Amino acid sequence: MFKKILIANRGEIAMRVIRTCKEMGIKTVAVYSTADAESLHVRFADEAVCIGPAPSSESYLKMSNIIAAAEITNADAIHPGYGFLSENAKFSKICEEHEIKFIGASPEMIDRMGDKASAKSTMIEAGVPCVPGSEGVIPDFKTCLKVAKETGYPVMLKASAGGGGKGMRAVWKEEDLQNAWESARQESKAAFGNDDMYMEKLIEEPRHIEIQIVGDSNGRACHLSERDCSVQRRHQKLTEETPSPFMTDELREKMGEAAVKASEYIKYEGAGTVEFLVDKHRNFYFMEMNTRIQVEHPITEQVVDYDLIREQILVAAGVPISGKNYIPQLHSIECRINAEDPYKDFRPSPGKITNLHLPGGHGVRVDTHVYSGYTIPPNYDSMIAKLITTAQTREEAINKMKRALDEFVVEGIKTTVPFHRQLMDHPDYVSGNYTTKFMEDFEMAELED
Ligand code: MV4
């Protein structure tokens, strides 16, 4: 087993990893930028190394500084958390070269799944359902026209290097195809330095349902059921839940089996997520595979009673998985509490938290790095806490969430707490009748004074 793990991240996920390491008797090293000197992960880790100034590019993304920090402190593994270097093939490779275990995917796996067209071809080979469309990358506009005709409108043009919805265009009729083709390619080139495009039939009003998987070094994989992440705004998830209100035992069985098949086909090692689009007829299609621990992993932990960070560490150390699949025994909901003003188009609201009270009680989990007096730097993402409630039923989990949101006090900055409180009363949320289109129509009710 590892003796010392360096956590190449900040915020709540750094805290999350440190907690499990402590429980496993593994020493921890925090790294931090000068903007994070007062952060809790710095204080909770056994050691801490400053790796640079506030901009991520000069600290949390600075591979040479992180490797140097690992070597100075004699860390034998690096946990990258999510974001930053967690899906960076070059960093995974550099760790290998320095004989530091990267607790994440191999460089080859990251490359294969990071390119969306190559991930999709791999999944077709594996026999995982995919949306009909082009066979791989489309070479030119003439082919694009032809493929669109064969696929049938509406179609979706997608950037192979894509992420966060960039370089993606829905097209309903042939006369709009050329503009979409050109603008999507431009956008992709600017964002990713690559303008490879592929095409799919447009799935209208889909749900985003993902399956958590864990694979081991023997090539075995198991799944831990689904998370419904359909409540998103501009490709940012706001809340997630498991089980999905749209799920049936039969669909879970099929999607779980497809996700395990996908993982075993590529001999995936570690914790991963297979994302699917699910249409109104409960057809499901492979969308992407994430080769990292995700923000929303706690809801899965709550309903299957399984520490995913511990499992990542065990698998990285070569311990085989049990091999059984896990079905939710409870219902769990996560609300992402962001330093944003939901009344002002979710505009970021960094600054000093002058007063803080976190909710608690039975079935309430708060994963956070903030405290009263903490100043949220403007340099990083705006999530300040994850509020997770767990209960026997969805209705009880919602009631618990309402109660916990009402207890949540954050002063000095604006947060998304009022948004979540209104969401928990929204008829389409309460009925479970929501798709990825939900936030397009959502409007905050006015403030009452
Ligand atoms: C789609 C789709 C409809 N049809 N593909 C958005 C992000 C990218 N990873 C894939 N996305 C989509 N792909 C086909 N063939 C609709 C989306 C989509 C979406 C997917 C999941 C969650 C939120 C979304 C919001 C808008 C569009």
C-alpha cells in the first residue's frame, strides 16, 4: 500500500481525498497556490507545499512543480481529484516516468477516451449502443451533407475534441448545415486547437444518466448504478440524484451491463463514469466516458455504502475488486452550492464569507473546504460546498434537502442556495419529470422581503 499520497488539487475534493487517506493510515501532502495559503486542505494534510501563484496555469496545472513537490516529500502516489490534471495524458505519463503512481487512468486510456470520435468507435467495437451517425471523423463538407441526408434531420454536429458543449451544433434542415459546419469547426479550433467533427442523429430532450464503474488490474469491472445529471445549465451540473426518477430495474440492468462491457473491453482500471443519453422511449446511447472521480460521486457512495476514493486507492495499489454490482438501497440528492448569484444569471460572487452555518443532522452530508472568515479567490471554480441528503425515498430526500437548505447560512457572498430551494418546490422536479432542457425554461421567482 502507498505510504504517502500527494493531492494535486484544492477545495473540497482535496479535503475529500485527505479524509480517506487518514482513515487508511496513508500520509498526505497538500499542494497549494499562494491564493490558497489559508485553505483547509493545507491545514488538514500532513505536509503542504506551495507550488506557485494564483493562476492555475502556474500552480495546479504546473506539472513540473507538482512532480517536484512529490519528489521532495517522497510521495509514492498522486491523486489528481477532478478537473486540473485529472484527465491529462501527459501528466499521467510523467508520473509513470517518475515512478509515482497516478491514481487515475493510464495515458493511453485518457487519449482514447478524451477524443470523442475515437471513444465512440471503441464503444461501437465493444457492442455498446451509440447514436447513429457518421463513422468517425467527417473529412469535408460534401461528406457532411451526405451523412446528414443518410442520418436524417435533425442532426447534431460534434467536435471530436469537444467538452462543455463547445463545437456542438444541432441542425434541423439542410440549408442550415453549412453555417453550422463552419462555425462549429471554428469554435472547436479556437477552443481545442483541433477541428475534427463527427455527426449524430439529434436526440431531442434527452436525459443525462451516467453509470459509475470501477475496474481493476485483472480487467474486471463492476457498476455502482446510475446518477441522473439532467439538471444542467450551460453544461454545468447543478444537482444530481440517484436513483434516477426515470430508471426502471430493467433499464438499470441493461445500462449497467453496457457500462461494464465498455469498461472491460478497454480494460479500464480505477473509478470511471460512462455517460449516456436516454431518450423518452428509454433507449440509451453512449455519450462519453470520464476517466476520473467526479464531483457528484458522493450520492453513489451514500446509496451503495461504498467509499469510492478508498476503492480508487486500493485498485491503484493492485487490489482486485469484489466483482459484484451495486443497486441503490436509498435515495440521495446532491445540490452544488456555488458562489454565484442565481438572481443575476448565476454571475460569480467571490469574496469573504463573513458568517457561515452548515446544516447537519441525520442523512445530511456536506463536503466543503470553506469556513467562516474564508475568502473565496476569484481564480478557480465557484463551487464552495456540496450538500447531499440521503433517505429511504425520493420524497424524504427532497424534504430533507429543503430543511437543510433552510438551515444553510452563508453571509458576505451570494450563493445558489435560493436556486436549489426553489428547485426543490418545482412541480417538474418534484414529479421527476425533467430532462436536459429543464433549465432553459427555469426562472427564479422574485425575492420576497
Ligand atoms: C447530444 C444531444 C442530443 N443528441 N447528442 C452535450 C454535451 C456533450 N457531451 C453531449 N451533449 C449532447 N449530445 C445527440 N446526438 C444533446 C446533448 C446535450 C446535453 C447532454 C447532456 C446533458 C446536457 C445537455 C445539454 C444540451 C445538449
